[in-house]
Amino acid sequence: MKNVIVNTLFLILLVYFVSTCSKKNPECVSNYNAAKGFMIKKDYKDAKKSFIEIDSTCLKYDSVLIFLKKIDTLIQNEKISLKIEETRKNIDSCVFELDNFNGSDYRGSLASLKEEVNYFSYVVSLIHASEKDTIEKIKEMGKTIEKKLIKIQLSEFPILRKEYAKIMNRKLWRDNIEVMSKGNRNSTIQFIGSTFASHSNISDFHLKMGAMVYFFRYKRENYLWTEYDDEYPYYPISSVSDDVLHLDFSSPNSDD
């Protein structure tokens, strides 16, 4: 009975203080009620804005501080949830793309070949992001696409090198230069032409090739005067292996 009386008196006093606060500072109560409304709608940013506008002299200010602390936690959790959701969508989409990957979509031109390699780099960026994430589920999804990408790269890079040699062969035929890819994984690009009788021409041509041989991960350049040459100059190329997940969006600008 005593507790009932105490609780009743407390409620009467609370109503009195709120009523007093409303009369003395109606804006305080208005902001408080507005903030609570935003909280119900889960509009935490506007709720925080309304709570911050409440003066510290407001009788409800202790509750305001409690709500503000709670809102900061809710906003942070919301950001984490959005980040997780966005990353998962990107990775889910990537898994689907890799499962349905068709390298023939990237054939016919040098620009298409570059686009494929740059797509690999994009996937690598997702893998790196997943590795740094604190969510275990995202880490696992990153490992999934890593395995899929490595398998695709091992299959695609030899084809890319062969296609690049074909494109170069079509381009350089007017200069009487024949181009082909050689080796078990097409890792050697070979140039044949009378111009390569000169070491100076070979050196100039090698420099002209620039980053393309690294971009497509060739391991060697051969320069022959004729197809019957037994001995010929060559350049070893220290490019990364086909299974290496290489993050590099800066594809060579050269059309060579």
C-alpha cells in the first residue's frame, strides 16, 4: 500500500514538473516529443538533432542525455549494418559474375583485353576489403571469390596473351613484322622481322612495348630476324605469375 502511494505521488510530481516545464519552456517539450517521434520511426539523425536543441535547463534533460548516448550507438550500428549489407551485395554480385564468367566477352580488341584484366583488379579490391573487415562472414565470402578468381586467371591469362599476340600481328603486318605467342602458357611473345637485324631497333622496340608485356604477364620477349634463326636476342620479363591477385587499375595507355 505504501509503495502504491509513493508511486502515485511520484507520478503526480512528474506530471507537475512536465506541466511546469511545458509552461516555462514549451519549445523544450515540443523538441522532446518530436525527438521521441523520430526515435519511433528509427530516424536517428533527426532525433539526435531534436534532442541537441533541447536546453540543459529542461526538466527532461537527464532523459535527453540518455537518449543521445543511445542514439550514437544506434547510428553506429546502422552504419555498420549498411556497410555489411553493401559489401555483401557487392560480393554476392561478384560470386554470381565469377560463376557465370565468359572470357569470350572480352575478345576482339586491345581495349577489351584490358577491360578483362581491370575486372580482375576490381575483384581483387573486393577481396582486400573483405580481408580487412571485422565481420567473419564477409571474410569467408572474400575467400570464396579469391578461389574462384585464381581459377579464372589461370585459365584466362594464357588466352589473353595469345589474343594480344594476334592483335599485334594484325597491326604490325604492314611493317613486315610477324608476332606470335609461344610456350606452354603462351608466356613468350615473339617478334620476327628484318628490322630486328639491328640491336638498336630491338632495344627501341622493347622500350616501345613498355608495360604491356607486364600487364599481360608475359615472361619473355624474343626478337628474330627470320623464323629460321637458331640464336636471337631476348628479354626476360619479371612479371607476376598468373595466379597472383594483383591490384593495379593503371592499365598501360599504349596501343602497342
